[in-house]
Amino acid sequence: MNLRSAILVGALLLSLALLLIQEPSPKAPATREHTTGQKEEPDLTIMGASVRSFGEDGALNWSMQSPSIAYHLDGDLAFAAPNMLLQGASNANLRASAGLGTLQEAGGEETIVLYSRVSAALQRGERVKDEVKFDTERLIISAQGRQILAPESVRISAHSIETRAAELDLDLQKQLLLLASNSDEKVTTRIAPMSLFE
């Protein structure tokens, strides 16, 4: 069962429980009004949500916490202030947070998009001092949380080294990080003086 199906089943069970508990108000309008130029209100909003995704082998792919998840019957999911943990190989993981996020599906492949002040930290094991941090405006997560793409300008920092690039491509399973440049932005690295490392 994929994430969208699990959320739909949970939403339907919750809706059924609410119908049995509360009697609808006679003053409530029978149909929902649509305002032109504004996005339709979600069909269901789940507050204080915690979501996990598991692979076919039962291993945890990723987990997410969000103050609210908006669910639309057409299948769209929108997350407020998502906070994610992506699990990779060899005890590597990526923590990512953003202002907003969405879950999209195309051809059976689920893709999570985090945007608006995205910050992330790549870490191996418990050694926080070795983590690599990066900031960007949009992060695209696919392949069950194993493939991470930052298609816009990104700033990466580790120890006293700061790198800027036009794009970032991270394979969390292989622990392979690729940086790319374009005509507007080159890959540049600034290293602090050696005395600051001590």
C-alpha cells in the first residue's frame, strides 16, 4: 500500500467516525462555494501528522512530521512545515525541513517536493561534527527517498568549507553527491584559513 492509499484509508475511517459521533448542523450549507481565483479548500486536513514510508523489505525509507497535511480527493497532498528523515545505506541519513511540501505521483512513482527555505543535513552515524549542511529553495525527493535533487541554487557547508552550485544531485544509497553549474552560476568553493580548523 503506497502512502497516498494509506492516507486515504485513514482519512475515510476518520470521516466515518466523525459522521457517527457528530450530527450535521441543519444550518450548514449543502454544497461548498467555489471562489474564482482561489484554490479549493482541502477535503480533509490532518493535524499533527506523522508519516512513515517502508520499502518492500520492511526497511524504513523515510519519515515525516508536519503540523498539518491537506488532502484533496483528486490525490494532491500538501504539507505545512514538513520535517523529514531519509534513511540511506551504511547508517547515512538526511534530515530536511522546509516551509511547505507536496506529494505528487506520476507513473506509479511518488515524488516529494520540499520548497520555501529548505535546509538539510547529510550525516553518517552519530558523528554530528562530520555532517554536511545545505540550503536551497526547492528539494525533489524520489526513488523511495534515495534520490535527492536540488534544481536551484544551493549553498553547502562542512567544517570551514563553503561551496555554492547551481544544482545538487545526491544518491543517498550510494552516498554520491554531484554538483553542477550553469551559465549564471559556477561551482565555487571557499576555504577558511587553516588556523580556523584547529
